[in-house]
Amino acid sequence: MAESRLSEEQQKKIALELFLEAWDKSCEAGVEADLLCEVMIYLSITDLVADRGEETAASLFENLPDRIRDGEFSLDDDDDV
């Protein structure tokens, strides 16, 4: 795959916009948000494992519970992704 000319922040912004659009369309089509969450997590993990391998992917999640409890994934109104 060719390297992107976009900065990492630009790529994140575009990806977030596209995923949110797909999320909205899925909800409008009748898919429940909880199920979407599970599917997105599953797809993300399977892609990560395919790209980086099981050990590397597993190591990325070792501290996930602590990161969640520390509020890393709690969005405030003024947070930018």
C-alpha cells in the first residue's frame, strides 16, 4: 500500500467522519448501537491481528481495562479525535 500524503491527524479525521457516516446509516437501517459496537470492535481486532500478528495485537490490549478506567475513552464535548 502506498504511503499517504495526509498527516496522521488528517487521516484520523477522515476515518472518523466516514465511520460516523456508516454508523448513522446503519442505525437508520435498524441496526442497534450495541451490536454496531461489537461488530466494530471485532473488525478492528481481526484487522489488527492480520496486519501486526497475534502477539503484537494482544500486547496492545494488555492495559486496556486500566486505560478505560482512567477515562482515556470517555469523550467530553471539547475532545477532538
